[in-house]
Amino acid sequence: MRLRAARVWVMQDDRSANVAFADSLKDPAAYVAITRELAPDAMSRRLGMDGVYVEINDKACSAWRAATSCTFDGRELRIVVAQAALAKLDLTGDLRIELAEPEMNTDELRAALAAIFADEQE
């Protein structure tokens, strides 16, 4: 899946790191949200609600432990989707998100992505 992100949200605190991308500034038709609880408790781990959570356009198209790594070159983000999550996310391969605004300050985005993918391995 490929998304050209006209809007980017970054939210991070000591409990979670979240990034979201939408195809429109005002009325998005497509979005990708990626989040991670930074210190999941035992219950979250038992329920499988740890690791990277990915949601595409709707909660019905979402999965925990859904991504294993990401690369970001300042303009395009590539998210490697876990094999077990492909069907849940209705994907056949990795996610690619292109930032529509090339002059965007990406420091906060890079920091949140580093937190989200810190413990993941391909």
C-alpha cells in the first residue's frame, strides 16, 4: 500500500508513541496510524496488545505486532509489515508513506518512529 500523506500527526509521552498519516488536510479518505505502548503491562502482553499496532483506514483493518521495522529517508517512510499481519491489514506487502510536504520538520516524527520500533527485529 502506498499513501501520500498531506497531514502528519505525532504524539509521544512516557506511556506511548503514536504517528498518523492522512491523505487530506480536511477530509481524509485514507489514513495509517501506528502506535506502541512503551511499557506494556502483563495484561497487555497476555492479550497480544504489545508491539507495534497498525491501523489502516478503519479499526476493522488493524493488528497488533503488525510491523517489524521502518526506514525513513526524510521524504518516504517504509514500514515492513509482519507476515502474520498481512491478511489482517488486507495487504500483500509493505506500507509506503510519502510525505507531501518535503520541507516538513521531521525531528519529532523521527523520534516517535525510533520509540515505536526500538524493540522490533526483522
